[in-house]
Amino acid sequence: MEPSTEYAAFEKKVKKTIYLDNLSPLVTEAVLQTAFNQFGTVKNVQFIPTHFASSGVYAALVEMQSVRQADEIVREMDDSPFMISGMPRPVRAQKAQIEMFDDRPKKRQRKIVCRWVDPSHANFEVAKKIKNLTKKHAAEASFLLEQQLAEEEKLHNQQSETLKANYKKYELIDGAQADGTAKRLATCYETKLHDF
């Protein structure tokens, strides 16, 4: 049974789409369009929910004009981190997968049936192990994400403090030149002002 033409068009759309992870909550659709229009033409931006949205991490699907543009973005962002809106958090990009789209059409007509597994069933222990393993992985991922966010917050604070300190230094230098203190010091120490 061949996939429908609607599904074939959807597959082409997926190939032109990139998945962006680790986005700040301050990033908007306009910001993403501006950032990625330098690689080509952005056709569509769609923010998608993540399991870590409560931690301030968001994701988006960005559809480009062509597959080549999408490949170029993924390749470029693999080589170097991509900062959006001056956030200390580098954005990660990868090719989009079919499962990431909520509005994907059905490839073929089939029915999925869910049922409870009885404790006496032969596969009950296997299902129980998979369930426990999934919980363990979710707890580990949540812990790692909290650590990463704490490090990013620390980096952000450090960058802010450095920026403020540098700004105060430049204000001090400008003030010394504006009120003549630099000229008086140059005369006092018998140096030329352009040596500063």
C-alpha cells in the first residue's frame, strides 16, 4: 500500500524543516525569522511543547525554502554555537523528524489498540521494567537539565558583572578626559597624552 500524496508532500516539508532546541523563553517568531533569514528564506516557524518547558527550555520547528538551506543551517550550527538575542545559551539544531509534527497526516490507515497487561501475563515484568527505566531516564534528564540551567544562569550573571565593570572603566576614562584630569596627570608625570 503506497503512501498518500498528502503524506509525500508532508515528507518534503519535513526535509526542509530544522528542529531548534535549548531556546530561551524570550525568543519570539520574529527573532527566529531574523536570525535564520541570513541562511535563506524562512517559510514557517512553529513553537512546540517540550517536557522541560517548566524549566525555561523551549523548542521550535523552522521550515526553510529549500532542503539545501536547512542542511546548511544544521551544518553551520554543528561547527559553532549559535547565539540568539544575546542569550548565553547556544541554540542546538538538527534535522526535523516526522514524529515532531502534531499535524502529520496518516501514512496508511491502521488502528492502534491499547490494553492493560494483566500481572499474570508473560510480558508483564518486561513492561514493568520498561516503565521503571523510563521513569529513571526522565529523572536523570531533569537533573541534568537543572544543572545545565544553573550553569547558564551563573554564566549569564558573570557576563553581566563583567559588562558592568567594563562600562564603569570606560565611564571613568571618559570622565578623566572630559574634565581635564588626564591632561593634568600627563603634565605632572611629564608624558604625552597620546601615550595613554
